[in-house]
Amino acid sequence: MTAETPILYESPAEHIVRIVLNRPDSRNAQDTGLLYALNAAFDRAAQDDGVKVIILAANGPHFSSGHDLREGGSIAEQMAPFDVVGTWCGFGCAGAEGRMAREKEIYLGLSERWRNIPKPTIAQVQGKCISGGLMLAWPCDLIIASHDALFSDNTVGMGVGGVEYFGHPWELGPRKAKELLFTADWLTAQEARSLGMVNHVVPADELAEFTLDLAKRIATKPLFALKLAKEAVNAAEDAQGRASAMNTAFALHQLAHSHNMQVHGMAVDPSGLQVRRKSEA
């Protein structure tokens, strides 16, 4: 494996897979290649009947700086090398259609797909987890954070109402969700735990060991019972209207992109880009 391999696939213990984001030089920014490589790794673990628990980790000082806004090429060119996993098409279409198709596939679509993997998943988060980074951690069933982990969604500053996988109200509660979006302030690991978004906060040098130990304890349970327990909890969230509300938020997200294209000539408000780049450092 080299630094150019965006995803690493490891088997640290019996019945456990660790999938590792491996773009540390870009703070694990999510270009299209990384997202499809991550999806392939999740598929591999999901379809392996010997795997009971999946850990999502990241190399480098930060879990993820979010979407890679430096990815070049048109939307059609970005999508061309990859086999889509959903049913949306039209990536080369003009206007809002191409962008909506791409984001329906690789952002909302993939995150929702990972959320519904019928096996327990654990996000192992260190450093900064910004905007699109939340869309990797939130679909996981459990989140273990290092004591210095920080979470933020700074998309409102870029003229968008929140990331495409709009889990904020379910992860934080409505009032804290609004505060996070309105201010783009950092949410500490300790505060995230108090809100129920994070399960445990541990010292950075104990993060991997603690997460693996938790995975081992979960892996002693029958896989079918684990699947059923996950399905039951996810169904309870969906009965509260989660999926419908997230689809509405996604539509508003696309409206924001269309507005920005008309006003600024780009999908985001350029005044927010400099602020974002400072937060990624």
C-alpha cells in the first residue's frame, strides 16, 4: 500500500475489519475516487459473512476536512471513471441537473447506503471532522473520538444550508443543530458526547486500542442478532421522519447551489472559501 491508495483495508482481529481513509496530505479530503474506494471497501466488509464489526478510521492528524473542493474537471469527467451504485443518471446534463445527480449519488446516496449496512460500524475520529467529514462519521452506528477531536459544519458560510446528508437534528437536537449551522463554531468531543453524538471520548494515544477493544466485545455477539438490533433502531429513527426531512434538506441544498451559480458563477459563495481553508489547516 502506498500514500496514493485512498483507502486501506485491514483485519486487526477476528471478525473485525478496519477501513482507513488514507489521504493524510489533504487531511483526508473526499474526492470522487476516495468515496468510491470507501464504498467498495464497505461493500467488501458487508458481504463477508466472517465480518461482524466494521471500524472506519483515518490516517494523519485529522479524520476528514470534508469535500475536496479542489477536484478538477467537469461533473461528467469526475464521474466517468466510476460505476455508479444508485440509479441516478444525467451527470453530464446542463444546469442544476448534473450537479444534483452527482450529489444524489456520491453524497446523500453513499452516506445513506453506509448507514444501512446490516453490521455494526464504528467511526474512530481524531483531530478535525469538518462538514463532509460528518457525512462519513454520522452514518456509523457508534462514534469514538479522541479528546482533541473537533466537529464543524461550515457550509452556511459558503452559502449552503448544511451538508448533503442532513443528520444534524438527529445527532445534536434541533437547537444545537441550529447553533452549529448558524455559527460554524467548533463542537468539542466532550460537548458532542454530552449531546449523544459521540459514545466515548478517550486520549488520542488510546483511540485505536479503545475502539478495537469495543469492536471485539461487540463481535462476541451473534451476527444475526446484531443485524436485527441495528435494523430496529434505524427503523425507529425513520419512523420519526428522518429520511423525509433529509430529502427536503437535500433539495434545499441543491437550491443553494443553483442560487450561487446564478449570483457568483460557482456552486458556493466564494467569500466562505477562505474561511474554510483556514479551518482545514
